[in-house]
Amino acid sequence: MKAFREIMSWVIPILVGLLVAAGIRAYWFTMVKVDGSSMEPNLTSNERVFVFRTDKLETSKIHRGSVIVFDAHGEDPSATEKKDYVKRVIGMPGDTVSAANGVIKVNGKTVNQDYISESEQTATNTINDVGNWNSLAQLGNRQGWEGDKTIKVPAGKYFVLGDHRSVSNDSRYWGFVDDDKVLGVVKVPFWGNETKRDNINTAWKSYFE
């Protein structure tokens, strides 16, 4: 009996600790596996990242430049069932967004895109005949968005792009992401590549040039 008590004296704290950790994970964050190359070179296919729930943590607040995970079903017409997309927020509710020759402007201010190559910046406009756009309404009409075609990002929505602009299926083609579809904000763990951590975790802090 004494031996049993001694064993339980360290087994029970371990079990409690595991349950608490599982609860914290389920409530505040989860792990997501990146599917596809649309966020290269900063996130690669099959890479696992933390996703902090925006509805639970103030530190998970979405900013311009934040990388988010969202359910694309109902946003991208090609997503016929629930499917997680990982993209970077370019425009917040109320923002205007224009792009010409790879230079993106939000509310008339030039966006710092040092997190991707110049060729990928240029691909923002050149790939798939997207072309330059002076307003989101112009882009939406040209691309045939099914949803809102407004000058400004509507309330409760985001305009998003993948970092790998030449292959990314993003807001250029189908429009805005509803806040209700967002799972959370992506964070590269501390043991990950330093450049990736900076480009994913903190690029929002120097969003404008």
C-alpha cells in the first residue's frame, strides 16, 4: 500500500499536468500543418505551426501583415468543403488596397514587402493576367468576385494574399475573408528558422515602408 501511494504521488500530478496542457491547447491554440506552397518561402508544405485563437487571446489580435488560418469554404468558390487556407492579411476592415507593378498600397501608403523576393512582388499583378488595380472594386469586377466588390474592405472582413504570389489562390481571385471564418493567427515556434519567425511572427510591426 505504501508503494502504491508513492507511485500515485507522482503519477497523479503528471496526469493532471497533461490534462491541463490539453485543455490550454484546445482553448487557446492548436497545431496546423501547412498544405501547399502558397506561403513559400516563409512557410513550406507539411510544416507544422502554432495557430493562436483570435477569440481567446488578446495577443492573437489580427494586424495588417499577420498570417492567419481560415476556412476557405464559402469564401473561395473552388473550396467545396471545409478547407484551411494560410494567408497574410493585407487589408483590414475599412482599408483601401491598390497594387501596381508589384507595389501594394494600403490607404495610400506603400507596404513593406521585404519578406518576399522582388519577382514574387511583381507576380502580384503579372500572374494570370491579374493586372494592376486602383481599387478593390476594380479588381473584384475584373476577376468576377461573387461577393462584395467595394472600394474599401468591408466591416468584419479581410483582404489576404499568399507570400508565393505566382501560385497563391487568394483574395485577388475571389474576394474577402469573413472574420467568422478565421481560426487564428499563425506563429512559427521559437525553435524554427529565425528568418521565418521574423517574416511570419513580427512582420506586421514594420508593415509600411
